Amino acid sequence: MTESGLDAAVVAFDGNLTLQTIDSVRDELSSALTSGKPVRIDCSAATEVDLSFIQLLLAAKRSALRLDRPLQLAAPADGPLLATLRRSGFVAEDGTEPADGRFWTAGPA
């Protein structure tokens, strides 16, 4: 579900964020990116996350950079998202990320 506030398009995802749901996730992100507003992604209600969701967020981040549009998580990754990020090597057990930034562990600026 996408909510457009005055300053950001908030995309809230819940439930399973897996290969089976990736088409609807892609559509939501695409719509938010074309809104002309900064995009904030809320994954706090996710119950399951797989690598396809993480790959889609990384692709959306690149698209946002091309569009010169901020894209960030509404809150630092936790729960199923953080567990998948750790299993996949995107975030270390101590919560650190690679030197290229803090996309996953930083909240909104």
C-alpha cells in the first residue's frame, strides 16, 4: 500500500515478501518511484522475506538514484528482513554494512 504524504510516498509492505509476491511489490515500488516524491519503505509488518525482495529493493534504490529521488527504509531493518540480510551477507551479525553506505541499518534522515 502506498500513501502519499506531503513530503514522501510511503510504501508499506506486510506479510510474505517472497518470490510469490514479488510482482505486486515491484508494482508498488514502481508507482512510488514515479510519484515524484521521496520514497520511504516500511517493512515492519513483514512476516517472511527472501532474497528476491532484497534484490528488488536494491534495484529500486538504483532507479531512485537515476531519478535523483531519495529512497530509504522507514526504520532500520529488523525482524525477518534483518535475518535475511544477515543470512545473505548484506549486514554482518554486529549490524555493520559494507563501506558503500548504511541503506539497511539507517532509518530516515
